Amino acid sequence: MKLLMIVIDSECREELEVLFKRVGVSGYTEIPEVHGVGETGIRMGSGAFPATSSLFFTVVEAEKVQELKETLNSFCGAFDRHFKMVQWGVEEVV
């Protein structure tokens, strides 16, 4: 199993939820608004830097990671949106 942390443009939150269902992700935790600075710029939710990101955590079978990554690449590429995904190995969910 893998724990995925996905940071995505906040405008894409609902679309990501639909993509999760499409690829069979049955559960996730969402932090709807996060701020930070990275490759895609400054996202502070302020007047000067109004953009924000959303943060999702989910645990999936390792086989689902590639499908989810490809689906996100396709969606974000088509709509000029950005995401980052980090994965960690999970031994057990209690």
C-alpha cells in the first residue's frame, strides 16, 4: 500500500474527487486550503498572491498509483492546472 499526499490547485478540488471515484479511491482526507511557495509560484490566498492549493491524503494499493498519476497528468495538462504527488510505503492501516 502507498500513502499519497497530493497538492493541487484549489480550483480542482471537486474534479479531483470525481477522479478519485473514477479510479476507485474509496477514501481520502482533504485540507481544502493550504498556502506555500513552489515551482508553480506563490500561493498565499492574499490580495497580492490570491491563488491557493488543496492538500489530499489517501492510502491506495500500489497498483493504483500509476493509474491515478496518469489520470491526474491528463486532467491537469488539459486544463493548465498543477499538482504534485508524494508517496510513502505503508505497512498497515489500523
